[in-house]
Amino acid sequence: MGHVDVDAFDSLLGDEGQALLTALRDHDPADELATATRLRRDHPAALVSAALTQAQLRQRAVAKFGEDAHRMYFTPHGVEQSTRTSVAVYRAERFAGFGARSVADLCCGIGGDAIALARAGISVLAVDRDPLTCAVTRANAEALGLSDLIEVRCADVTEIDTAPFDAVFVDPARRGGRGRVFDPEAYSPPLSWAIETARTTGRAALKIAPGVPHEAVPEDAEAEWISDHGHVKEAVLWFGTARPGMRRATLLPAAHSLLGTRLLPDPPAGPVGRWLYEPDGAVIRAHLVADVAARIGGRLIDPTIAYITADELRPTPYATAYEITDVLPFNLKKLKALLREREIGIATIKKRGSAVEPEVLRKKLRLAGRNSCTILLTRTDGAPTMLLGHPAETDPAIP
């Protein structure tokens, strides 16, 4: 994918560039060479290249931004790092709920969060040090009719005076020249700077990697892990909330939010009962498995495994329930015989705490038949175990 500089990007905003983007809205990337050759007969090569790059990025961005993606502008890095709309909207609503009317969005990227904040009626100063990223954010604010609420400033975020704002949002870059950065102090800017900035503002949210070690979370922050449709997307450190030192798991799209109980002991481990619960990834990352177990009267199947079991079904949005029919020591031969006998042709294979790879196992099973089941590869009492069952027939929206 071609590199786009500020001048090439600006050329897209003119009439000729806009006409090209409209023509390329649904183009097939597989035909890129033929398309480029055809368009270069009537348009400058640099403009065609920029338009093709932008059309590809828009197609990739639909997964995060939905229909807005076709009107927005992106950089390759911006598509990858930007907040998906569902998460940005949820966070903007939290800011609005705290009474924030103005937010300094530091390291704004292509403007995903700034857009959600502006749509929530909040005025935003969007800051990034990269001139192309700033040009893209400006174009996005314009394209979505939000220019009155979003001011874009190309600057080093560490030089911004945040005092005039009700709240601050910081999304530090977590990628270096060699890929993803795991040490919070290697973020750009470092997490310690972001924390100090947060403490000097009334309210703040810092976006961090969901795998951040809990010991790196400051005691005066509320740490929130957010998943969307079951996939963990990010963690946020909130400052100035009523819950400092607490952990929260929030599950989108329904926005179910589980706030941890202080000093809740780990549930005991015990035998697998009729029901098995698989907690959402945000619950696991937030270390709130014990809270879910307490809600459903459950126990762990093993002290080291995040599966909860119970003898009766209590539906919860924070975990997926399965009705367990078989609990057996792991044995490939036995499993194959059992599935053949039951005519299992479709199997969902899950694992937690097992060395067996689901896709490798699937090939060995050679499934055939008209029935289906769920196979959970795990450990109970330290021993490799296979559990067979089916998803519980419940409404996942039940609180």
C-alpha cells in the first residue's frame, strides 16, 4: 500500500480527488493494477495512488467505523490503532455522564474518540504531533459535520496546557519501530507522564493495552477492561471517578458493567457440575472471575483455570453457560469413539489450560454425522480433562 504524504492527502480533498474516491467506493482490491492503469489515463498518477490507498483503508475501516468509514479518511497506522466506534461512544457517554463539556484528546490519531466525544455534545481539542494524522483528523471532523466541536492542533502533547479543560483523554502510541510495545514506560508518551497529567486534571481516562499487569495500575485509578461482542478491545484507567482503586469489566454492545468487590477471595475449586460457565475475556482480564462465581453460586473447576461450574443454571451476561453431559480424562481414542457413536458432525472446540490445539484435534477427529456438541479441553484437579456439552438455552441479555 502506497505511502501518503500531506500534499498527496490534501489533493484527495479537492473535486478531482473526491470524484475518484466516489468511483472507488466498492472497487475490488484484486483488480487494483487494472483499475490504477485505467484511472491514470485521465488523472495524475500520485492522485490515483493516494485515492486507491484511501479506498482500501476505508474498506478495512468498515469493521470499526461502520457506514461512517466510507466518508472518513485514514492512514494505515490509524486504521490499526484507532478506537472502534462502539468503544469510543461508550467512553464518550461516560465522560458526558461525569459532566465533562470539554475534553483534551491527546494523541488523537485519526479522530475516532474525538468524533464520539463531539457527537456526545463535548467540545474537543484533538492533539497529535504527526502532520498527516492531523490533516486526516481535520478532514474527518469536516466530513462528519463536527468541525465546530473539534479543534485539531499539531503539537507535542506534553506541551499542551490541559488546565482549561474539564477532562483529558490520553491514548499513547503503543507501537514502536519494531512493532507492539508491552512496557508502559515505552509508550509514547510514557504511561507515567500520562498518569501525572491525569492527576492534575479533574477527570481523565488513559487508554492502555488490555494485557497490562495489574501491578502497573495506580491505586488512585479505576481500571476498566472493555470487550465488544466477546472480544477484549482495551483497558482504560479512569481518574476522578467515585471508584478509585476498583476494577471494572464492561461488555459491549449491551454495556453490562461489573464492578469488582474489594478483597473477595478466590472461589474454591470443586467437581464439575451440570453447568459450566466461560467468563467473558474482560471479566478474566479484570480479575473478576470470583465476582461472577459469587453471583451464580459457582466454584472453579481447578484453582488455575478461569472456568466456573455450578449445579444449577443462573444466567449472567458476564459468562457463557454450557450444559455438561460428560466429564472424562483426556483420551483421543475415547473421544473419537464417543463422537462417532453420537454421530457428531459439528463440534465447537474450546480450550483453557490445555496443550492440545483445537484445529489439530479437529483434523484427528474426522467428524461425521448430523449432531453437534461443544468440546472443552481443560484441566480439573491438575489433570488434563475433556468436557462435552452444549450451550445453555438462555437469553444472554439476562442480567
